Amino acid sequence: MAKIIKLNGEEVSIGTDDGKIRKVSINDVHFAPVEGDEVEIFESDGEIVVTKKERENIEQVNNYFVQNNGTDNVRVSLYIAIIVSMLACFLPIISISILGYSISYNYVYNEGRAADGIFVIGIQFLSIILLSRKKKKAVFIFELLAIGVFGYTVYNMFSNASNSMNISIYNLLGVGFYILAISLIASVILAYINASKK
């Protein structure tokens, strides 16, 4: 295989397959040459054209697509986790059944007033905007903030339940609670991975 072994101003020295050194003009090299580049030499009617070996170009393109594919998969998964967490706020966080009657509370609006889910939805909406603008670190910070708000709510729920009820709070947790918890944890992990990628 031919390889560039020396650059000397307007002259490029190429080591050929047969162990010889061939010197060509820099004008005959149709790329920015670097010592060690594998090349192909084409010659016809006194004209010489030196190109970079095609295999390396293909490998570079493949590496580009593999790296970007991985990044895109993480971003798509992060979008999904954020949207699921927003939707989960509207599902029952707590469900109470007494004497055949069932009451559910979601994380958005309860007992005539807004709940903490409004803040989570607002934070997640801003995260989507930041994610679309590729503000990776900001998205990670916002996801930590969202899970922090949810954690504060959970702490209050368990504290109030242990003080005022004889029944275990675990028996009252609705499907929205679990979906929200899982999606928020997933979004924090994915935001961290996304922020770590170049």
C-alpha cells in the first residue's frame, strides 16, 4: 500500500508497495496530506493524481453515523421519557376506596387548587425546548429539578400519611405515581448520558 512518508514544502514523498519512494508535487495531491495517510496514485498521459485511500473515508463516514446514531437514540428516548412524565401527572397519584366509593387524586389539580404537578409539567416543557436546541447540560439540570419537585411531594405525602392515617400509604398509590417515578428517573439518567456525549 502507498503511504505518505514525508512532506517537504511543495513536494510529497510517497512510499510505494514495492519499497520505493515516489516524489510528487503538492498540487497533484487532492486532499490535505498528513504523514501516514494511505493513498492511491493515478497516472495518465503525464498527469498524476493522488487521492486518499477510499477505505479510510468509508470508515470515517461509518464512525460518524454510528456515533450520531447513538446520540440520536438517547435523545429520542429522553424525549419519550419527558413526555411520559408530563402525561403521568394527569393519571391518579393516589386512589382511595372506602365503602364502595373510589376517589382519585392526580398531580395537577386537586381539591380546587393546583398541585405540584403543574411545576413538573412546566419544567418538562422547558426541557423539551432546551433539548431541541441541544442545551444538554441545561436539560440535565432541569431533569434534576423535576425529580426534586416530585421527591419533595413524595416526602410530604409519606410524612402526612404516617401522622394522620393508620393505613399504609403504599396501598393508596395509583398508577400515575409509579409511571411518573419511573419516567422521571429514566429522564434523569438519559439526560446525564446525553450531556456526557460530545
